[in-house]
Amino acid sequence: MKTPILSSLCLACLLNASAVATHAQAPASPSDTTAPSYDMKAQALIDMEGVNKKCVELAQALPSDKLTWRPSPDTRSFAEVFLHVAGERYGILSMMGATPPAGFKASEYEKSTTEKDRIVEDLNQSLDFTTKTINGMSNADFAKLLPKLGPQANEGDVVYILVADAHEHLGQLVAYARQNGIVPPWTLEAQKKKAAATAGK
């Protein structure tokens, strides 16, 4: 089972492996010298907002007594996964110098509440923190090296890991919901739209 927040060592290994792989695949002398059109900053913000919206919708759709449900004794409960998602935003971004809110204790955060309103509030507050942190980064910051995490690791890698991890845990939450016979709200909405469109033909 994962620790409450990714450890520095684990994150460093992930970033270092990614950087080495990218370096090995890069052509020696690229012929295309045009600037990349992909805006990682904007896309990261879109992804984080989208994942948070789905996490909040799923938390709100769950019966309160399901928040303590877990698939097995050695896994996180619904509540703990939601709080893990919120807490990792503080923990991962701190790897590049962002300062978590006063009073944030990574080791206690996941078990800090099982109240739905507080979980939703924590998710939204941590998204605000994430949005402000990423918005505060310049394009140059994304390329800023972080030697403590690996010889080629940079702040952009940290943001990339944060986005990838958020999607991973959203998938985990969807699996939890399905095991409990709960259809994610956004899937239910899509099903209704499809049914309405079919009926209108």
C-alpha cells in the first residue's frame, strides 16, 4: 500500500527514469527547430480541474456510509483515496518548493475526516493551491532543473507526475464506485444524453 504522500526517493526514481528515457530517445540533431506548440502549463491546469470536478462529483454522489468502504483491509477507503488525492497536491508540489498550508501534516491527512462536506472542501482547497502554484510558474520554471530529484529532472516533470498521479487515483475511485454499484455521475449524464438522442431519432 502506498504511503500517504509520495516519498522523495520514489518521486526521484520516477523522474530520473523518465528523464533518462527521454534523453535516450532524443535525436542527436533534430531537423525541426520550431518552438513546440503544446502548452503544458495550460493543459496541466485543465487536467487538474477536470479530475477535481469528477472527484467532487463522485464524493457527492456517494452515500455517506460508503466513505469508509474499502475493497480489502490493506487498501485505502473511499475517504482516504479522496484525501490522498488532495494531500498529494501539497506533497508533490513541495518537491519544487511550493509551501503546503500551515498545519498540513502528510502522515495524518488521509485519516483526518470521513465527513463528505470536509472531503469536498479539502479537494477544492487543494485544487486552489495547485492552480495558484502552477499559474505562478513561468515557462522558464518548467525547465528549471531540480538536481535533488535527478540529474535531468525539472519542475515540469513534477507537474507531469502530479497530473498522471491524479488520473491514476480517479481511475481507482471509479473502480471503487463500480464495485458498489455506483455509476459515476459524468457517465450517467453521458448515458442520459445518448438515450435522449436515440429516442429523438
